Amino acid sequence: MQQIRPISPSSLIEELADRVAAQPRGSRVRVALDGAPAARPGDLADALTDPLRIRGREVLRVSTADFLRPASLRLEYGRTDPDSFYTDWFDYGGLVREVLGPLEPDRPGKVLPTLWDSVTDRATRAPYVTVPRGGVLLLDGPLLLGRGLPFELSVHLRLSPAALTRRTPEDQRWTLPAYARYEEEVAPAEIADVVVRVDDPRHPALVTPA
């Protein structure tokens, strides 16, 4: 059984910030904010930035939207293929190589915050930045869990199938089978450290084991 605890959006931010800030200060903290765009994981990551800085943590924001694969690979089977979206759209290897790996305890923390510009379909040529020990990476995006990506804390923003369909724009509903596959193959709500139900973003709820 699970317990579902309604919580205000502001209290959710404070609880998550406290949990992140409670991690050892001598280590960098890699946090995944996992959810479909309709769940607004990027908004949650943005909202956590200032509370974490108030708690004495430097923060780096990274989005998987800046780690797409080149169009020739991403769109090989067309622009609306859900299986390609699930397996081929995001450069998970690039995320490990340029962001997650360099934040390991024995590494210098020099990361590339963006890799690929999907509009120009070219590398962003962004400069490297250094995340100090004790710093926090907030990485938002969909389909992040179950891929062996290294995180100290993972937060999954869960939408019911009906809410996901309702809140996904018509031109993006071709992605819905990919999220159904994610639920079936990965079950992110069962492996995330924190699960938040966001069917109504004004009234989130924390899901915890009974």
C-alpha cells in the first residue's frame, strides 16, 4: 500500500530542497526531475534553484532538451515515431560523458551544460562550467529513469494516463505510446526516490510507502 499526502506547491519545494540540501556537503548531488513535458519537470527544477542557493548550495540547471541527438539520427523513422522518441531522441551517452560522469566524487566537476541545439541542428559550443564540491545538478526531462544514469536523488512527476493525455498538446500526442511503454517497462514510480502526483499542478501529492 502507498500513502498519498496532499501538499501545497510551496511546501513541496521546501521539502525537496531540504532533502537535497541534507546530502553530504562534501559531495556533488545529481538530482533527476523526471516527467513528461505535461508534468512540467523543468518548472520544478527552476523553482528549486533559489531555495537550494539559500541553503548554501551552488546549483547548475541542465535540461535533456539540450542533449537531443542530431536530426539525422533522431528523425530517422520520421518526426512522429514513438519508439524512436523512446530510444533515439535523447543523447544519454552525452549526458553521462559531459554532465553526470564529471560530477563523480573523484572527478573535477567540469561539465558541459548544453550539447546540441535542435533548432540549428548543430552543437551549441557552450563553454564548460565547474560545479564545486557540494554543488547540485538539477537535470530535468522525460524518460530519465531505468537507463543506468547515476543520480543521488530521483524525483518522478507522475500523471495518470488520462491527465497525461489531457495536458499533452495535440501536436505532441504521438509521444503518448512512449510514455505508456515507459510505465510498462520501467515503472518509474516504483524506482524513483520521490514520487509526486501532479494530475492537478495546483494540488500536488507526495506518494510514500505505507
